Amino acid sequence: MKTKVIVLAEDANTSPSKLFRYLNSLNYDIKVKETCFGAYIEGEDELVDKIADMVRNLEKNKIFCKDRGFPIWDKRRCRAFRKGGPREGFHQLEAEQKALELISKGLEEVEKGELNIDEIDRKYNSILEKNKKISIDEFKKIAEAVK
């Protein structure tokens, strides 16, 4: 058994309820749970992977999937059993969802050929180099010079 999280980018045309209806219309042996960010699907490993690919192709670069470590309705995670409140990891998922719109736009630009992967890597490495951590000794020197 496998559970996947399906997350919609904020600028996706598909809504969680539309996604939920689509998943239920497939007539596969899966469990589906609608969420505020998309849906959970659960079933046999190969089937869940197949459905995740189908769903991603509904809106390329706008629908993202990842494996979930717990089954749907797991008493350790489900708010219905924990008496409410956000579940562990919800705020991380919320932050990830906000980044998906930018990731989506970047993927579209790469596919159009308007972005050069080598140039992106070069800029990324330049940023890393510019923001490289300094040693403790170097930090101490800077702190003492500021006193």
C-alpha cells in the first residue's frame, strides 16, 4: 500500500474538489481524500504511481505529487482523531505549495527553451559562492572589528 499527496499549484485551473471528483470517476480501487491543497490517494503501489502520472498530466507543471509516510485516516495524523489543530508537517506543506507557482513557471520556461540549464547552474553556483559560510575565526575577527 502506498499513499501519495497531490498538491495543486496556487495558479492551477484544477480545484481540490474538481480533482477529487476526477479521482473518484476513475473507478480504480483507491481511497481518495480531498484536502485544502489537493488530495491524498491510497492503494496498491503500482496503481497509485500510475494514477499520480495521470493526474500530473491533467495540468503539466501545475500538479505535483509526493509520497506520504502515513495512510489516509491514520489516527496518529488525522485531525478527526487528534481533536483538531494542524497536523505535523502541515505548515511545511503550506510553504511548499506557495513555491509551486514559481517552480511551475520555471519549468514552463525551461520547456520553451527560454532558459538555459547551464546558465541556471552557473547563476546558482554563483549565489552559493557569494553566500558561502565563513569560519568561526573569520566571524570573530569581523565582530571584534565592529566593537
